Amino acid sequence: MTVERMPAAEVPVSAGLVRRLLGEQHPDLAGLPVEALANGWDNFVCRLGGEFLVRLPRRAMAAELVAHEQRWVPELAGRLPLSVPAPARVGRPAAQYPWSWSVVPFFPGRVAARSEPDDPWSAAVALGGFLDALHVPAPSEAPVHASRGIPLAGRAEGVLTGLARVDPADRATALRVWETAATMPAWDGPPVWLHGDLHPANILVDRGRISAVIDFGDITSGDPATDLSVAWMLFTAEQRVALREAYGRADDATWGRARGWALALSLVFLTYSADNPLMRGIGERTFRAVLE
């Protein structure tokens, strides 16, 4: 399969920049040690002392999403059964950096893509309960994402392009999975709150248990099937049943669309992971689970 690099940063980001921004805008935090942790598709992330992380968008597209995260995650956090990183401080554009940025709580643990839960059955139940609590009708002013939470037909072009790059031995099966998902009735309920980017690199495991869901940069509203696709990213077929039962309200059409979303996202992860083996691993695992 042809693999491309993840999107390039559009502005220089570094631990030094974080120190300068803190010194200007949050001087009470400026004396804490700063350590670069991750340079992802959308954000540059630093550890700040023992209690915080700093998240700086590295692309204009990601910068547009920061305002959504800063606006809405604090409102959602209080009713969710897992920890989520509601911003503790908000950073503003500055002379040396053009966008808003956030200081968020640091949660202990490792991402589920690197450290799977000790008991995946309990983890499936926990994640299903989290999604049940999250997926309530969103207000009319909630964000609308161009590519998440939308009707599955909106992903068709990308899926067909991605399938052209996979091993021919898998292509026919994957195409059948996609065509089946595409025939499912569209979501006809109210748009519900969505994480929008729920995969095992955005789920934390601490002491063997799922403890937090992080990175709400793609928070949006729409079809819950988008988030339910995580069931194919982390769990076996039997464990997916446990997640669905804990969620409690995924009819066959929603579950069928969720499988289609899992296929669509797996192809994105596989395509744009030449320099991100973590996401490539998630893509490979998800693709295989979808074909089962």
C-alpha cells in the first residue's frame, strides 16, 4: 500500500516556543519544566511540570478546532464517566505564534494503542458507557465537522481511493463491507455530541483500566456511528458485543454504519502514516477487524 507522511507543520513549534508563550501569558507556570512529548497530525504537545500538558496547534486547520475544544469540553466534562482534558488555561495568539492554544490537565497512564487494558471486557463496557453519556443531543450552535459525524456517503470517495491502494487479496472483501455499510439507513435522529476522533491513541489506560479520553480537537455533532467505530479498533468481535450492550441504543443500522466508519478511518490511518508507526498499527488492526 502506498503510504504518505502525516501533514507538515505550518508554523515552527518547539519546547522553547512553549516557554516563551508561558512567560508572556501565564508567568506563574513559566518556571515549570517543559518537555516535548508528541508532534501529532494536529498538535504539538509538551509536558508542563507534573500536572499539565500544553497543546499547540501545528496547522491552521487544527487551530480552528481549538476554539471548539476550549468552548465545549468544560461543559461536557462534568457528566462524563471518564476523565477528559477540559482546558485549565487558555493561551492567545502572540507575535511569535498565530493561534490560540491550551494548557490541559495531565492524566497518568499510557495510550491504549501502546498499553491495552488488562480486562478488555470491562474496558468495552466502560467505553460503551462513556459513549452513552457523551452521545446526547447537541445544541444548535454545536460544531459541525466537514468529515466526521456526516452521512457515510460523504466518505465514499476517500474509501474507494484508499481501497485502490490495499492488497488486492483484501480489496474485494473490504469493498463488500463498504457496500453493505453504505446501504444502511442514514442517521435520522438529532445530531448528538461526538468526540470525533476516538481511536486507541486517544484513550488512556492507567493501572490496567481505561481512565481517560483525550484530544477533543475534532469535537462535533452528528451521527453516533462515527464514534462507535472505535469498537473495531480495540476489541474482538465478542468484546464489541459487550460495548454495544453497554451503549444500549445502537440499532442494526447504526452498528452497520459504525463498521463502515471503522473501514473508512482505517484507510486514512494506513494512508497517512509513513512517519507514524503508532497510527499505522491502529490502521492495520482496524482494517483486519473490519474484514472479519
